[in-house]
Amino acid sequence: MCKSLVFLLSAVAFAIAAVDLHGQGRQVDIEDIVARGERVFNVDVVSNDENLRNLLRRAFRTHGQFALAEDRSRADFVFEVVAQGDDRVRLRIQSGSPLQTLHEESVRGDTLRQATLRAGDVAVRRTTGLPGYFSGRLTFVGQQSGHREVYMSDLFLGERRQLTTDRSKSVSPRWSPDGRRIIYTGYYRSGFPDIFVIDTDGMRRTPLVTFRGTNTGARFSPDGSRISMVLSGEGTPEVYVADASARNARRLTRTGGSVQSSPTWSPNGRELIFVSDRDGRPQLYRMTAEGENMRRIPTDISRYCAEPDWNPVNPNQIAFTAAVGGRFAVAVYDFSTRQSRFVTQGPQDAIEPRWTNDGRHLIYTLRSANQEVLAILDTRTGKSTPLSDGSLGRLSQADFLMR
């Protein structure tokens, strides 16, 4: 059986390897799915469950490479519940006249909703060659209770759970790579920031770093063996790295009075990017995970650059928040071209970017005077889609995980 459908962006000769229902492989021309030179799939989403259809239509609308077009679609994505009470969804990709089944697969999840989103990811991968992100998980800060508490949910804020009830300030939740832990900064014990870790299986919360001074900005390395963080116990806030249990902490920066924040790991775990105001205003700096070869990143786009996140797929790219025209916007810097570009527009603040697993989309916070909502951005097309509508209160500081 063919393993994948190959999408050639040149679209001069576009074909996918497919299998008919009798198991005999053939080459199927699907120029009726993607027009020559067009990079957007016009598709219709079909399901025998209206709730699942609505969820999947919402998911595909967030992806810049798909357009929902019932009357002029060139392909059908058919999602069927296998059986009542069965957490499996059968996916069929169909095209042509008469319709041909180009791919069929049964997808399982821990819940029917999860299976549905995973099936959507399969459809994305089979037609674009890129990984899907629909079944990813979020952890974020919500304020429904009147306090900043840590939550987790799926990408579309379903299956949502409140993880803390501190009735104080909780900020910057970050997943471990295996999804079993969430590390965050909390103020509830002493009124000063300490670092805590939540076991997402048993919902146990444990103090991790409670040194004298402020303890903030913790983040797991890509392999989960280390954490980076910012500690001020020796004076000014400096970047440290420790093992995953916060032991054997090593100080990496010595800046003589400036403030450091937001260390983020490179995809291979060998480098860090962090924010420092050593030159008078917050800018981005790069160094090895041992604190060597420290240098400023020449973003040259704003006098205020903060909240960096390293692209997990393309190590030449980072996303960050920059001040522009009296507001904040999300920008992307490319190390290979040494150029920055803004990827969000509009009057609202766009802050706190986090890459998804495909290295193309970003989760970020849209902020106005009266509202904070989570949104997803396609960095190639500029398409931005809110994930929340304000009915859940202020949501911010999201972190994304694909397991």
C-alpha cells in the first residue's frame, strides 16, 4: 500500500500515489484537486456526525493551505464515526468524477473528539506532505475564576481542564516534551515567584525551584533532560540551566546589572536565545547551552524585542514579540537571511508567539484593553484565526504540544 500522497508545490505535474479499494496501486492524476500553480486545496468536509463535521471545518479553516468550498471543491474529506461508543474515525479522501477513493484509513484516539482531530491531521499530511497540528494540546493561563490559573485543553479549547486553584497569580506554563508535566511560575506560597511542576496524569503539583529571590521563566529542553530558567538569588535576574529536577543549576549569564528573561531552546538543545536589556532596551541574544559565544541577534526591526520561540522544524527561524507604532506585533527572524518581518497586522497587540509542530503556524495572544484571546496564525499566508471568542474570559500565554 502506498504510504503517502506527495504534494508537489510546483504543480506542473501533480500526482499522488494512491490505492483503490481492491488494493491495486496506480498513479492518479488529481489536478482537479489543486489547479496548476495554486497552493490552496479547495475541499469539502463531510461527516455522518454534524458535531464532528463542524469541528473539522473549524480546524481546516485555520490552515492557510485549505479553503472550504462545498460547491466548487476538488476533493472531499469524508470522516465517519465507525460505531457508536467506538473512539475511531474512518477517513476517506475522494476526488474525481465519478468520485475515486484516493486514501482510506481508520484513526483511533482516547476520545472520539481526539480521534476526529487526528484524522484531520492525517488528511493534512496525505495531501500536503506536512504534519498536521489539529490534535495538538494547549496549556495556557485563564482568568475565569478572577485569578490567573493554569489550564490545559485541545487546540480548539475542548476537553478543557483547570489545573491550578491557587487563587493567586500563575504564569508561563510550559509542557515537557512527553506531555506528562507542565512547569510554570506561581506566586501562591509566598507572594514571590517560584517554579512549580504539575504531573498531568495524577494532577499533583510540586514545588521545583524556591530559591531566595525570583524564580521564573522555566522551560524544558527538547529532550526533557534539562530546564532553563531565570533566577535572581545572586543579584540581578540571570539565565541558569539545571537538570530536569532543578538540581545542579549552572549560571550562564553574568551581565552586571541588566535583566535577563525568556530563555528558549534551539531544536537540538545545544543553544539558547534569551532577552536582555544590557544595551538599554530589551533585545534578543544567542548563546550555547554552556553560556559561551554570546552575541546579540541583529533583528533590526524594533527597539523592543522579547518573548522568543525557536522554530522546531526550521532552526533558521525564530518568532518573537516586537514593539511597533505604539503596539506589539509578532515578527519572525531568519538567521540565513539575517532579516526580520512582521507576520501580524491590525490594531490589537499580538504577543506571546509559540510555534506549532509543522513549523509554519504560530499560536499567539491577541490583546486589547478589554479582551485577551488565543489565535493561530499561518506565517506563510498571514491568515489569522481566533481560537477563543472571549466567552471563556481572558486567555493568554499558551504553549503548544504535539504528542
